[in-house]
Amino acid sequence: MRASINLMSTPLAPPLVMATGPGAANKQHFWCLLLWCLLTRHVEGGVAADVLVQRLGVSRQTGLAAEAKLLSSMGADLTTETAVANCDALQQRLQLSDTALSKVMLTQPSLLRCSWAKTISPALDMLQQRLALSDAELQKMLQRHPAVLGYNTEPCLAALQRRLGLSDSELQRLVRRAPSVLGLSLDDNIFPTLNSLQRRLELSDADLRKVVIGRPTFLGLRFEANVDRMLDELQLRLELLPEELRRVIVRHPALLGCSYTENLEPTLEALQARLSLSNAELRTLVLKMPQALTYSFERNLALKLDYLQTELGLPAAELRRRVLGQPALLGYSLERRYRPRVARVDALGLPSTYALDRMSLGEARFEQSLDATRRQSAT
């Protein structure tokens, strides 16, 4: 039996009796409303909280917090049998661990009351077939974004595909990268943002398609407050022509998800200071390698520059010259490209600059270059 509340013993009762003077009516209304909320809720939690605690092993507090996400009308018709059966069926269908199942249900507790046969199972089948997902990919998508099962998915998919002229494979790639897009309103979010970006950058339909596939999550941002503001500040800082700004974004759409003040500006300032670049040189570097702006300076760029200067012994002027001449040097992995190649070059007794001069080569061509050098040395 659920706990009951004795109005006369609760400390909330006196204000109902004692509220007098200016504002008393408002105070009395507040306390009445609060008491009504207390009386009309289950103090110990309902079926959803019970199932989450008993079936998934979460704490009572966590179960109550998840249950609070349900509308009262949704929780009223929820039965223990349905909730447990849905947990069992979803776990078996997606081969989820107990931890993964718990995360899904806590994020989307409405799945506890949906009909498995009429709602959840058909939604899973539709997603898997429409997006050509393997069982593992479907599992991964649902773990990342459980709310996707509650979306009216097909109209959004069809509208996106028509608006952007996406092939089935392009649509699949877009949604796999950002399933949250399916929860956005076509009329309030997606279409206005697409139209605004296309006008702002004078994008062709093909370029717009490329940008969205490259960074679909920007569709969830407020265009004027986030995207447009970033574009204005970046263009002003680097004195970019409209065509140059367009080219930067098309080459690296991930910039659309960045904050200028929190992400781009600190990287620009640090990179310019570290390499003693003029504004014109910084501008040229970004035009050639816009990806560099999305790297952390402290955790990425600075480590590479320090390696080139300290471990390979490049003077500051030489480092600056090489980065300006080959900005892609900022993008290569320190552990997967720089160190292994330099080690192989050192083993042959060649200078480290031999590796730097050939750092842009793919692995096969780099190995061919080493083989040619070995043969040349042997003759």
C-alpha cells in the first residue's frame, strides 16, 4: 500500500490557515497547489520506478527520476507485466547487456509502456531496413539515442531525402552519424536552417548536400545565434571573401558545430603566436587546412609542433616555413604517422627531414620510396 499523507501533521498545513495580510491569496494558492501535487503523486513511485529498480537494479532515486519523465497519463495505464516484457524483449532483440538496457530505459522510460508488437518492434524493423543497419549498428544507434524509437521517422527521412537529393546510401550515412536529426521539426528546425545556410554561403544544392552529410548535427542549432554568428566572426577575423568562407565550410563542415569564442578564436590566436604568423599567413593556412581549427591546440597541435621542433630539431623558422608550405603537417597523427615513419627513416641512417618531405604519401608509396632509397644505397 502506498504511503498516505496526514494533512494536519504536515508542516505545510499552517500556511493554509495562517496566510493573512498583503499577498495572502497568492501564498495560499501556492501552498494549495503544492499540497495538491503531493497528494496526487505516488510518494514511493509507481510501476515504472518499481520495474526500473527491480528489473534493472537502479537505485530508487534514479528510478523515480526516470519515472518523472513520464506524463501522468502515460504512467496511469502502465502495468508491471508490460514493462518487464518490454525490457526482456528489447534486451533479447538488440542483445543488450544489463547496463546498456538500463541506460536505454532510463533515457526513454516511455518504452516501458509502449506496445512491443504494435510500436517498438515495427519501429526497430523499419529503422533497420530503411537505413540498412546491421544488428550491431542498430544496437549502437539505440544505445546512443534511444529516443529515436519514439519519432515519426519515415516522414522526416523522406523529406530530408527529397530536399537534399540524397541517395539511399547518403541518407543512411547522415542518420547514422546523427540520429538526433530525426527528432527535429522539419518546419521549425531543418528546413529553415537549410534555407538560411544556403542563402548565407550561396551554396549550390550539391555543396549543401555535402555540408549536411559532413556535419548533420548543426541542423539542431539555432541558426542566427550559433551558426550565422560563427560565420560572421570567422569571416571578420580572417578577412575572408564570401567565396573563401564558402570554400572553408564546404571543405570542413565540422566548423558549423563550433563556437567561435570557445573553439575557433583560441586556436587561431595560439597558432598565430606559436608560429609567429602574420594575419595574411594565418588566413592562407586556414584556407589550405581548415580542419586545423577544430583540433585542440593544447592536446593536439602544440604536441605536434613541439615534436617537430624539439625531437626532430627543426629551427623555429624552418618549422614555420614547412607548416606554411604544407599545412597538412598539422593533421597527421603523432603516434600513427610521425613517430613510425621517422623511426623507419632513422633506421636507414637517413635524416628525419626525409620522412617530413614524404609525410603526405600513402603507406604504400612511402614504402616504395624507402625501397628505392635502399636499392640506391646498395649500388
